[in-house]
Amino acid sequence: MIAGQQRNFDLSQAEDVTCEKCSNAYFESAFLVKRVTALSSPTGQEGIIPIPVFVCKGCGHINEEFAPTPDRLKQAAVAVPK
């Protein structure tokens, strides 16, 4: 597919994701916030990095597939301004 082209996709055929705990189908965005020291920062400056997470609107649970686990955080890519 060439960049900039759009392709129709029927979302009615896609599987709904539900909460593992209460089966609710509605989620809201929340953020895990990490503080980065100047020594560990790719820019050499300390800063704050927000990590988006989906939280169940019904019970507040975070599904395992959405959880920012240590392994997932190690693989995270951070855009560094030029």
C-alpha cells in the first residue's frame, strides 16, 4: 500500500476487546508517567515521559495486553527531538 492511500475496513467484523475482570467493553485513556534523569535520557536532559494505558471504565482494571510491563517498557521507542 502506498503512503497516503486509504483503504476501507469493516470494523463491524472486528472482535470487541472486553475487560478481563468485569467483561465491560468500554475503556478510557490513562497515563503511566515516568521521570527520566539526565544521565539516562537520550537528550541528556531530565524529563517526563507519559505512557498511554487503556483502563476499564467499569472497574478500573488494566487488561494484561494493555499493561506497561517491564519487558514492554524496555522495548519502548522514544522519539528524540533534533
